[in-house]
Amino acid sequence: MKAKKYVLAIAIFGGMLFTAQATNIIDLDGQQTTKIEKRPGKIPSAG
């Protein structure tokens, strides 16, 4: 019974750490500016 409680506690703690990590990654992505660079390119003709 004690082992079951420990496993449950570790699973909950790991889930909280994963959620915090994912939130940090999303915040970092939001801080970066998304810039589309246009470069001249040739469109190949079909046929």
C-alpha cells in the first residue's frame, strides 16, 4: 500500500514538472519574433 502511494506521488510530481517545462517552452516561443523572409525565386513552368 505504501509503494502504491509513493508511485502515485511520483507520477503527480512528474506531471507537474512536465507541465511547467511545456509552459516555459511555449512562453519562449512567444517571445521570438516570427519573420518571413521573401526571396526572389523562379517558378518552374509546368510542361
